[in-house]
Amino acid sequence: MNKSLLVYLGVLFTVVASLSGLVLVPDWQFRGIQPYETEDGIRYPQPLAGSTALGREVYIDLGCVYCHTQQVRPEGFGADLDRGWGNRRTVMRDYLFEPRNLTGTMRTGPDLANIGARQPSRDWHNLHLYNPRITSPGSNMPPHPFLFTVGGDESRRPLGATPLPAEWRTPGAAYILPTSRGRHLVDYLLSLNKSVALPEAQ
Amino acid sequence: MGASTANPLPAPREQADLATRAQIDRSCRQTVSIYYASAVFWLLVGSLLALVASLKMHLPGFLSGWEWLTFGRVRPAHLNTVIYGWASMAGVGTLLWLQARLSRVRLPLPLLLPVTGLIWNAGVVYGTAAILMGYGTSTEWLEFPVPALAFFGFCLAVIIYASLLMMMRRKVHHTYVSQWYLYGAILWFPFLYVAGLFLTQAPNVNGTVRAISNWWFAHNVLGLWLTPIGLASAYYFIPKVTGRPVHSYHLSLLGFWTLALFYNWAGTHHLIGGPIPAWVVTVGIVGSMMMFVPVITVAINHHMTMVGQFHFLRTSPTLRFVVFGAMSYTAVSVQGSLTALRSWNEITHFTHYTIAHAHLGVYAFYSMLAFGAMYYILPRVLRSEWSSAPLIKLHFWSCGAGIALYFLALTWAGIEQGRMMNNPDVPFLRIVAYTLPWLASRSVAGVLMTLGHAAFALLVWRIFRDAGKSLPGPTLLTPARLWPDWRRLWSRAGRKTS
């Protein structure tokens, strides 16, 4: 009886210890982190709001995190910087207001921490999300046609729609128009930019 | 066991023993049946989702028009059905049966425990549907939305209570090593789940702390929930089937407490190079290195118990699966520790290598052990026999070959992927093109494993159909039943096939 009880207590102790050590101590140590104020008075980071915040929900519900990271490894550890995935490593402060852990563990696709800076074209993202093989031949990223409606009449192409390149056109498909979710998602991608110079990331 | 085989009529004491065991097995029947049958159901669902996800990786146009089947939803649906449906439900069944047997008491709460099996299923249905409909959390290993806690929290509370009741009522005063692991598992997992869910989903948690909690949790689900149940089974079934005691009590003790102390701390090696404090990463690496102690200890202990007994692998399905699992445990743990080394992690992190590693753990180690346990336990609680030795063989070889191909293909692809990724002159799409054939061979592996699961499901279906039929007396009263029976079954099958 007593010995079993000791085992119970012992095992509880081990897990409480690791939770405290790995999670609660860093939480307490970095409680005071504040957004950084640049010389031009910009505060970074800012919590996302409006369409970009809704776009993050779409990013979460479509599971982009299973193929994409959002973290840049430091100089000398991998080739993240040389690949142009960022101009500096990412640090704790970059994630101050993240409501979910989207740092990711898999790079079937490239890192997206700075995709807004790297690929600022809305039309590119529309085409790529609609069918990645339009912009990136050989890509195994899944198409997301359900984020778009397709129109066939080029002369009535609405504002915000992206024309399909000639070789991808069919009689019924001349342009694609993002749904509201599609628009939010692209807004979110365009907002991803961690290039503000932070002192701790030098 | 050997003695009882030579003896046509067991001694009275022995007979009473056997009757007690049969009663205990009987008391487990409903609960274990519900948990095991559901586990097998989720294994099939999980395999199907895995196949869809795997095919999508090299045939991205496959079923791409349906949002609910997009890769980013099918993949977490696969992970969560196999972890919370298959692995956890099989684990609960094994845990309860083992604890009842080892404490020599009947399984308590005969009404409530089977009901938890139903509620657990409802939780998995709810969570999986939520993921497919887009309500998943995208927090790896915790994708079920927060309300899932209501389902699992209730079930786990009841299971803890049952476990404590058995501990207090137990008739055996020696605490066998399997028991320690079971006590650990049943307390660790609920704690992990509540703390992990809270820290990753609650508002006002710093994003970095979320990332750390995420990997503290995800790593520990394997390490402090599935691993202890798997090791408890290995510690139970290897001596049970071979009839030899565990090699060393002291090694068992050392192995358990070092696992309990070190595994906890290893999870942050998933964040090497990430935006977390350097010391947290270092702690994770040190924890991973220290894991060599319990792993080598357990490996020696199991190996020394098996020495001279390997011929049982030919006859006992339980032992085959269990030994396959136990050996994979050593392999996956050594690999895990090495992967935590910075220089190796720099290459393999973010690649298919990690996926291969995860399957070596959850599949080659844990799932094979779970199959082994079910092969032993189900005939005893249902009082019937497995219907076909060839099907068991098909199950073993199909899954064994499948996971081997899976592991080798993705490990290789992952290493190359990582090396190419770390060379900025290689265009990204070249890396994608390089991995495609390996991803296709992973689908082949998946088909093999699914075939094995189908064979197993058929066997399970039949043993449920035959429940109570072929074993009129208490489980072990016919002495010939324990292993000579297997031998006859196997040699008959051998003659048929060869």
C-alpha cells in the first residue's frame, strides 16, 4: 500500500517538475517582454486584427502548419537566412501575441515567417492557392479551389479577381475571384513580416 | 508453466489460482471488449485517413476539390484518430486488464467503466469531425477542440478512480514493475492533457510559451502515456510467455525512475533553432541524452530475459509482436536521443525524417506491442480462440514489412531533404521533386500496413463472434492451452502454407 502510494506521488512529482521547469519558469522569466519601439516610433509586434486575424483562422483551419513553418533559424544553423526566408533569426518577441503555436515542425514547403515581405503580390498568392502548379510547376502543395469562385467571361472580370494565365484557361475559367475566406487568408499571408530589426536578434 | 504442462491435473492450489484468474478475466470482459473493439475500429479509420493523406502528398490533385479532405485536415485527423482512438483506447484496455491481473482483484466499476468506453468514442468522433470541418486547433497532437476535454476528462477521472481502487484492494503485496509504469501512465496523461490544452489554447499566454507547452505535451504523450503502457506490457508478457522471471529487479527499478525523471524534459528538442530561450533547448538536449540510461537499462533487462527463449517467437503470436515492439523501443529511443544532437538536428529537423521517427515510436514500438497484448488478452476475456494462424502471420508480416519500408523510405528521403534544404543553391522545387518517389513508396508501405490491419480486424471480428464458444472452463484449466495449443495452431498453419 505505502509503496504504491509512493510511486503515485513520485510520478506526479516528476511531471509537475518538468512542467514548472520547462514551461512556467520561462513564462515567468519573460513575462515582462514588451513590443519593441523602433526609432521611427513603430511598435513591433502588434496583435493582428480585422481581416488578417480572420485570415489566421483560415490558415489554422486548413492546416497549412503541417507543411510550413513560421520561424527562421539563426545564422550558421541551417540555410534559412541564405535562402532568403528572413533577414534575421526569429526570437521570442516575434511571437508575443500569437494565439496559437504556428511555428511548425515541417518544411514540405518553404518557411512563411516573412512571406509577406518576400512575395507581396496578391495575384501571385491567389493563383498559387487556387492551384500551386500554376506558379510553381512540380509543387505538391494541395490546390485550394474552394477558396475561389471561377468566372468565364473575361470582359466582366470583377475587381479583386485574378486572370488565369493563358495556358490555364478553359472555356468556363478565365479568372478566379477569392471568396471572403480566400481574401482573409491572402491578407494574412501578406501581413507576415518579421523583418523589423530587434536588438536581441542581432 | 512447463510444470503444469507435464501435469495433467493441476494441484488444488494451482487450480484455485486459475479460477481466480478466470474470474478476473471475466470481470474485465465488457470494459476490455469495448475499449479493444473501438481501438480496432479507429485503427481502420486512422489507416484510411493515413492513406488519403499519404496519396495527397505525391498526387496533390487527388480529392483536392473537397475542403474537408484537404491535406491539412486529413493529416491531423489521422494523427488524432490513431493516438486518441486506436493507441489510447487499446492502452486503456491493456492497462485495466494488467492492473486487475497484477493486483489480483476484479475490475471495479463494472457499469461505469464500459460507459466510459462509449464516452471516449464520442469524444474521438466529436474531435475528428471537428478537425475535418475546420474547427481543429492546428496545435500538433492537440487538434481536438477544447470541449473534447469534457469527454476525455470524465473518462480519465473514472479510470484513475478504478486504478486507485485496484491499488487499495490489491491482494498481492509485491508491486511488480509493470504496475509502476501503469500507475505512472494513468496519472501522467490526464495531467499532461489538461495542462497542455490550457497552456496552448488559453488567451494571454506568450506565443513562445505556447510553443514550449505544445512540445512538452506532444513529446510526453508518447513518453509518459503510450511508452509506459507499452513497457508495462513488455515487462508482463515476455516473462509470462517464456515462463522466465524478469532478469533483474534492480535494473527494472532504475529503468523506471530514470524514465520518469528524464523523459519529461526531452520534449523541447523539437524546438532546436527555434525562438525559445537557449537554456530551454539545452535542457531538452540534456534530457534526451539522459534517456540513454532508461533505454539501455530496459533493453538489457528484456534481452537477458529473452536469452535462450527466442524459439517462442516461432510459436507465440503475442511474443512475436511484443519482441518486435520491445526491440523497436530501443531503436526509436536511441534514434530520438541522437536526433536531439544539434549537428544532426540541423539536417533532420523539419523533414520527413521526423515523420519516420514518429512512426517508429508509435507504430513499430507501441502499436506492435498493443497488438501483442491484444493477442494474449482477448482470448482470455472472451473465452474463445483466434480463428486463423495464417491470418495472424499475414498481420505480422504485412505490418512488419510495411513499417520497415515506411521507416527506411522516409528516413532516407528526410536526410536528403534536409541536406538539400541546408544548401541554399538547391532550388526548393528540386527538393520537392526529389522527395516525390519516396513519398510514393510511403503510400505502398501504408497499403501494406492497412492490409495487416484488415487481417487483424477480421480476426478480432471472428473472436468476438466466437466469444465463449471454444473455452468452456476457466481460461487456464486445460494445461495444454497455454502454449502447446499455439504450437499446434502454428504448425498446422505451417503445413498448410508450406
